Amino acid sequence: MNKTLKTRKIISLLLLLMSLYSFSQKITLKGKVTDDSGQPIPGVSVILKGTANGVSSDFDGFYQFDAEVNSQSVLVYSYIGMTTIEENVNGRTTINVTMQENAETLDEIIVVGYGAQQKKDVTGAVALVNSESFEQRTNAQLGSLIQGQAAGVEVLANSGKPSEGMRIRIRGTNSITSGSEPLYVVDGVPTTDTRSINPSDIDAISVLKDASSAAIYGAQGANGVVLITTKRGTTEKTKISIDTYAGIAQVWNTLPVLNGEQYRDLMTEMGQNTNWDLYQENTDWQQEVFQKGYTQNYQLAMSGKSNGTNYYVSAGYLNQEGAVRSSELERYNFKVNIDQKVNDWLKIGSRIAYTQYRDVDVKDNANVNSGGVLLGALTTPSVIGIYNEDGTFTSNPFQNWENPIAATDGLDREFNSQRLLGNLYFEFKFLKDFTFKTNLGIDNAHGVYDSFLDPFRTGFGRSLSGQSINNTNKSSYYIFENTLTYNKTINDHKFDALAGYVQQKNKWENSSIETRNFASASIPTPNGGSEIFSASADKSEKANSSFISRLNYSYADKYLITANFRADGSSVFGPEQRWGYFPSFSGGWRISQEPFLNDVKAISDIKIRAGWGIVGNDQIANYSYLGRVGSGANYPIGGVAQPGTFPSSIENLKLKWEESNQTNIGLDVSLLSSRINLTVDAYVKRTKDLLYNAPLPTATGFESAIQNIGEVENKGVEFTLNTINIDSEDFRWTTNFNLALNRNKITKLVDSDVFQGSIAGGRGEASLIREGEPLGILFGYRYGGVDPQTGNAFYLDNDGNSTFTPSADDRTIIGDANADFTYGFTNILDYKNFSLLIFLQGSQGNDMLNATRIETEGMTDPKNQSLAVLNRWRNPGDIADIPRSSFGSADNSRISTRFIEDASYLRVKAVTLSYSFSQDVLKRLKLDGLKLYATGENLLTFTDYSGFDPEVNAFGGSNTVRGIDFGTYPQTRTAIFGLNISF
């Protein structure tokens, strides 16, 4: 071999060795991960791309691991809320990176009980309503933020009062007599009052809908859990924002009633005569009662982060004058959120909210002779004015029923409250993968209701010689939590474990006093009355202790398992059943991560979920298990009646929680680079051991007692579709559509039927509780029509025969207040600096008993009536749909199918058009943001319902009595104009 050839071989061998070395070499990679302010980021996943090899950064942001690398090797840095970074190794051994926050990624974080997960890792049924949805429209209360935004979450606006809170039902009603409201958790503090929460401070809402996600809250999770996270600073630069808006509201629908001449003819027909020359007014009572409502709102906030401190401070003011005369609401909100990194192992923070709240309520759901304002506006004849010559309020010509202005203006009443809601937490990191957190939260409130009915202006006030009422309610609550979490990633295996202890305690103090016999109206407080008519005071408390645990496990980001277990002990239940145990399990399979789908470009993600769990309901009166003693009994002793006490309830030491067994199966599909996202869930909830006031044998000496009797089932299907329809440089169009079907049924109860929902006028109850039927059933007679000869209404008995005098046994199910399905449809269109939101919301297939028509078409007394009674029967042979007038008799206006209406509706809930000024303008104005917007709420309502509004319920948040309109305060149509400034 010659020297040249030998040299070439050596060079070739060296090149081969160098190539092999460059192709693969084992080195130690290390570095530090920081944010844009230079602060270290712990927990960042650092993975060698294409492998499972990697680590997480420690508390100081450092990482280090050994890896086989080559010239093509890439490190991937990922962290929730940050933009993912890819860095080529390029022979380096030390690689430092700075990560930036990513708002889109933040939206994919879902807060769950005692932690947070990426959406792709969630195995339960959890809905997220994020800040992007909030910012598109104005909202005065929490329920409005959720309504129509989450499938299976029904927000019940029982009336349109400013002071009326919204009721939320998650996947149906689970109980008969116990509470069915979900548990609300604000920054880790459970609460029940949402009216005083300022929506402007909310950053995101997570709704835990099934047991596998809510079981971590155990005995408080049967009705679902609403987790509310408030805002925090997100920018290094201090950001100041000013949000303000003003609005005008009015009732969107009025009802035609008889004018003076028509009313006089009706009264004459009914045999009611008077000197009509004294009644020549022409008062439109709906015009007097309804008014233009005004809203004004101001919000000032400051936020930012620096040197390990994250802060958010805000102050807000809301004032609403309702669209019904005298209704008002006023709210002051103050909020401070702060997080401070003390050192490498300690972090502390606090969330404090203080609220001052005031409202003036309006009495609805009552007839005029009981002070009902809405029915008063319909049934007060127009022939009288508002005031008599002496300044007192006028009355019906034939009865001492004062006009509705006496109810709005003749009674001074006001509710005021103060509330402090907040927490303080300490978070300790120790060893490598452990975090200990202790959290102390409080919710303290003090409310005072005052009313004064002076002894001169109103007839009722004159009969009582004045009346003053003062009710004072004080509540205090604390929660003390200690949790330990463990996070570990070993190759493809990820572990997240939690264990903890929770202690809670509530205290309530209530006092009330009513006095009468006032010499004048100069002293409106109870001390001005000479007679104490009633007085009471009571105290109560409730305590809970709990042990909680959870384990999340994932393998290769493909197979997901979550298990929860909670043990709860509560003082409200009997000592023999004081502890309840609530497990849950759920799993997920991300099919899209399987090799056989790797080449399917259209699929971004597909996940199948399944979960099962048991949750409880402890919403019951304190001391229910005890044999209690009542007061107010009089005993004859020595011929003289002496005050005494009596047994008021029977003891039940085995009283326990309502228990809800839930199963959920879900599918999440994301297509075309996440432009199309579909979520489908199917569920079955079976609640047993209902807390029900069941009848007892009379031999016990008691009529009924709270027992664990009965079962209720809810089952349904939910669909949520989010799409990015167009996403170009100048135009973006996104859509959210959700639809939910729920079927409710009482599967087990006591043998006898239970009737509720009494309607005024001696017509009986309109709601039925019966085994085998859903909650919310409407009950009454089957209306047959009008007899042409007599003008009387006839009804159908159980055999289908016509009768003028049906018996109570002829009553049957005449309607169902439960919807076949509910839905929401939101479109957001952005063109350059303009943005348009269109939000539609609706309900289909629900019935309503229009009991307002019973009052305005019954023709049983001297009230004014609806214009519909002009078509009443008058003479033999008349063919009419409305029976003859029947003074003093309700036979022609019984609760029947005549007054059942389809209350389905589609409502244009909100339309918002906004304009955000360009960066050039902002730069000249030295602002970071400037937006003008106009919003219309409840602009159009498409419905066949003939009442004021199809979205009401006279019996509020009742579990059993729903779908009844009895002069209920309607929703209002509102126009709002607003301005957002940030700098």
C-alpha cells in the first residue's frame, strides 16, 4: 500500500468517526428558564424532541439531564400559559431560554378542584367560560356570564328584577326539598351568595358538571361546582384600565286591558253598579308602573407584576333603576389580589373582596289585593286616578284594593348589606417534587332590611296605624385547608397526587322586630311604634370536617386516569350517619396520539372520556336530625293561659346526606388545526336517600318528619361545537353552539301525591309531585270549552265525559315545565378594528301555566280584565272560547289546560358592536387600548307565549314548582353604551 492511499484511508476513517460522533453523542444538557422579567419559571417541561427523554425545571428555573444528541437535535420547552419554544442544540451544552406568555394557551387551562389541568388532560365533564366571552358584553351579575355559554348549565332568570339573582341548575334538579344550587367557589372560598360578586373582576369560570370532576368537593358537589377565578396581573408594565357604561332599559312587552267604558260594561253585566260620574279618569296603569330604567357602571383596575410580586386592584360601582317603578339596585365593589414570591421555597398571596350592596324590591307574584304590582297594573281599572284629594291612594270602585302605586310608593323599604370575602394562602416547596399549601378563607356578611308603612297614606297602613319592620341577619364562615401535592415525570409517566384536610364552619345570627301603632310618620324605625307586634332572635351554626385526595396519572400523554376520594363529616346530620364517603374514577384515551392516526393531518386531537362517582348534598336546615322544641304554645294553668313550649319535630339520629351516583361518557374532537372543536357528553345521575319531609302515622303525634326517602333520576346528552369559520388577516369569524337535553324523573317516593304551588282565588295547587313523573309537572283540569246555552265552562272527567262540576279526582297532568332542550348560539365577527357579537339563547318544549290570565280572564270579582274577555259568552247560542262572567265563582276559571301555553322561546340575548382604535391613534393618545361599544340585550324574543315574558317563574328557585307566571316581573330590553380605556 502506497503512502497516499494509506493517508486517504486514515482520513476517511477519521471522517467516518467524526460523522458517527456528530450523528450521536451523549452529553449533559443544562440551562435556566426565565420569563420576560427575568424571573425563573419552575415546572417547565424540557424534552428532547422525538423522544420521551427530558426533565422539568426546578424552583429556580434550572434543568439538567443527559441525552444522546446529534446535529439535528432540538429541545422543546413547554409550560401552561407560555408559548412553546424549540431550540436547536447545535453542539451547545448550556442553553438558557426566555418564555413569553401566550393568551391562547392560557385559555386552554381549566381550573379544577384544588388545582388546574390542561384541557387535553381533563377526563371529567368540565365546561370553561373564559374572559374572552366576558369582555364581549356587559354583565351586572354572575349568572349572565354563564347563561347560554355552557351545555347542560341552565340559568333560570326567575324575574327581571335588578335585585333578583339567577338560579343555576347543572344537569337538572336533583332534589325535592333540599337545595339544588351548585357550590360556588371564588378563589378557593366556597360561597352561596353570587349577587355581590363583581363580574368585571372575574377572569374565568369552570363548571364541574359530573361526579368524576366534582367528587373532590364531596357532600357539597351533588349539584355541580362553579369555580370562579378572579383576575391577576399579567404584564411587567403596570396596567390601568377604566371601564364604564350607561344603559336604558324598558319592558319589552305590555298586555292590552279593558278601557273605562269596557270595564263599566263588564261590571254592569256582573251586577256591580256605582255612581260612574265619580270615576271618569283614564289612567294607563302599565304606563304608570313601567318606566325607563337606567344603569350606570364604573370600574377602575390596576394590575401588573414585578420582582416576584403579582397584583390586581380594582374598585367598581353599579347603579340600576329598574323598569318597574321604585325598583333599585346599588353596589360598591373593592378587590385586591396579590401574590408574592418571598424566596425560592415560599410564596404567599391573598384575595380580598369587599362589597356594599343595596336594593329596593318590588312585590310581584301576587294579586292586587295582596300588594302585587304587576297584576295591580293589569287589574286596576283605568277609571280612577293615582291619588285622592287628601293625598291618599285611590282604590277600586267596588273594593278597598288600592292601586299599584300604593305598593311601589306607599311603602318605604330597603335592604342593605356588607360583605367581606377573601383568603390568605402560603405555598411551600420542599424536596424536589412536593408542594404544601395552607389556605384560610372567610365569607362574612351583615344584612339589614328596613320597611316602614306610615299610618296615613295607604289603607293598609291606616288599618295598622303604621308598621315598621327591622330584620338583621349576620353570617360568618371560615374554611381552613391544608393540602400536599406531588408532581413527578418519569419518562412517559406523569404523576400528580394530592392529599389534604379541610375544616369549615358557618355561624348565623338573625333578629327581627315589628312594631305598630305610630302616632306620626316622623320616626320610621321600630321604636316609633307603641305596640311590639312580634320580635324574635336566633342563632345557629354548622361545621364540616373533610379529608380529600386525588391522583392524576398519564402515560405518553395518551392514557389518562383520575381518581378522587373525599370523606366528609357534618354537624347537620345524625351522629349515626355523620360521615359520608365520596369516591370517583375517570379515564381518558387520546386516540389521536396513537400511531395509526399520526398521518391524519385533519385530526388535531380526539379523546374519549368516561367517569363515575358519588357526590352528596348537605343543603338542609341546621339541627334537622334533632327532636326540637317549639315556642308559642299556651297552656291553661289555674284557669289562666300560660306561655309554653311543645315538641315541634321528631328525632332522627340516622338522617344522612342525599347521595348522587353519576356516570358520564364523553368525546372531545378537535379538527383542522383546532379550527373545529366538538364535545359530546352523555350522563346518568341517580340521587337516592332524598331529604324529604315525609308523612308519619298520626299515632306518632307528628304529621311529618325529615327522612331519607325517595330517588330522582336525571339523564341527558350535551353538545358543544366551537368553530373558527374564517381567520384571515382582516376578518375573523368564530362560532359557539351548545345544546342540552335532560330528562328528569322521580323514580321512588312515598305512595301519595303531593300538591304544591297554590294559586290565589281558592283554585288550589297547580304543581304535582308524583312517583314516575318529572319534577315541575303542572296539574289541573282538562278544559272542554264553553257551553253555548249557559256560557259556563265545561271540563272532561277521567272517563272523557263533559261536566260542569268536575271533582278533585278529575285533575290530571296538564303540562310539563321542563324543556325538551335548551341551547345557546354565539357568533363573533372581527373585521379590522370592528367587532360584532350576536348571542342567541333559547328553550324549546317547556310549558307555562299563565296564571296571570286566570286573574285577567276569570271575571270573578271587580278587577279589570284583559282585552280578551271582549270575546266572552254573553247570550244563549253564542259560540265563544271564553266563558261568561261569574261574579264570586271560580268554576269558569279553574286551573286547567285553558291556561297552559307553550313557553318555548328564542331570544336575541345580546348584540354588541365595538370599535378598538388603531395603534397609531393609541400612540398619539399615549394609551394602550381604547374601545367604544354599544350593546343591546333582549332585543327580540320569538315566542308564542302571551304573557309579559316566557323566561320567568313565580315560585323562584323552587325545585318542584316551576313554569308558573303570576304577574311576575319580566325581563327588560336594554340599550348600553360603553367605553374601555387602558394605559
